[in-house]
Amino acid sequence: MIKKNLLIAGAMLLILTAFSVNKVQAQTCVMPPSCEDLGYKQTEEDCNGVDIVLKCPTDMSKMACLGSSVSQDVSLGAILYGDGTVSSELISGKKPIGVVFDIFNRLAVALNDVKYGGIAGSDDMLWSIGSDDIPNLENCTEYDTVITTCGTDGRANTDAILANNRDSDNHVMNAINPYQPSGCSADFCKAGKWFLPSLLELKAIYNLKSSIQDTLTFLSAVGATQLLTATYWSSTERDESNMWILDMENGYQSTHLKNTGYDGCYVRPVVKF
């Protein structure tokens, strides 16, 4: 009887041991999370100039750029730096690249107008090639709604126009697309990240013009130039033949032919930070 009980106990022990081994094996077969899953999505180049950087334990080339030890003063009219930090003060060792004009959407306007053929406001630069209704771009025909609800995302507008005009280099999108300020050290401000503001975004710049001009004057020593009392192009389309423009002197909005040059119509890039 004792021998039989021992045999039963031994069999139970073997079953429990086998179950435990299988359980351990099942756990160790689970794939560990990747560096990207853990939030390490940047490279050393992306984090260049960022003060606080974490490296993935399993792949030190993958990083997380957490930001700067410098406090973020994200206020209207503040200076945007090439490492992604923002401050109302001029910080030694950091390169200004823009002026904040939209806190909610984190948008900043460039320190300079872009030029085509070395000339800003050149009548050789077109808004787009041909006269056609651009796919994936809203037709904003109403004067009132265009400034509030239609074609308001300059980044999406710019992408749609670029996709439709890659066969030529003399339109405004191919002047703005390669724009990259010399002080840019992070990925967000590289070439291809800047865009032509929508009419709504241009209006926001106009409404804050006094504060923006003050900051641009403050940064004139590093090459910043004032917004001109002139017409600026938006990325908002009216119809197959026309797009919207805004007069930076008085905020007046009007339309102009897309495939016709406009001497005196300027372009100021915008970036999301």
C-alpha cells in the first residue's frame, strides 16, 4: 500500500513538473517588445542638439529625444529653435528658426520669405502648373467659410499640391519644399517639413503680426526679416483656376489665378514643432 501511494505521488510530481516546464517555456517564447514599441523611435541625428536623450537598452542606436532641460515657454511670439525648444529669450548656443503663432496646433512661421530664382515675389514663380482641380484639395469658394472651416490645414494642402505638380520646379511648392533653415538640427524642421500656410493660418499670422514683427526685429542680427506689407500666397484652393491670397498690410483676402505668376506675391513657410 505504501509502495502504491509512493508511485501515485511520484506520478503526480512528474505531471506537475512537466506542467511547470511547459508553462515556463511558453513564457520565454513570447517575443520581447522592440525598441520602437518602447518608444525609442529616433536616431542620433534626430536627437542632435536635444539635451535629454534616452537610448534603447537592446539597441543603443535607437533613441528617444525627450526634449531640453531648458524650460519650454510656448507662448505667442516666442522664438522656435532648431532643436525644437521654444523660449521668449535668446538662448546662447541655440539657433532660432521661427516665431510661434499658433500654440494649440504648435505652428511657427519662418524667419524669412522663400525665393525662386533668387528673387522673392518673382512673377516667374507659379502657384501650380496648369489649371485643374487638384485631387484631395477642398474647393473653398465661399468668402466667409474659407477663413474658418475650408482648406484650413496647410500641411495637407501642400502635400496634395506637391503630388499634383512634381513635373515642374517653377511653382511655389517646389520652392518651399526644399526649404531648411541653417539652424535646423532636429528632424521636424528638415527640408520637406515646412509648408505653405492655409488662408486660415495666414490670417492667424496677420492677426499676430505686431508681436511677430517685434520678434523678427529682435532676431534681425541672425538674419531674420520682417513680414512685408505685401500679398502672401496661401495653400487654400478656390476652384480649378484660382487660389486664395492674403494682403499682409490689411488682412484682406482675395483670389488669384493658380497658373499665372504674380510679381509681389510672397511666400513665408510654416512648420509644426
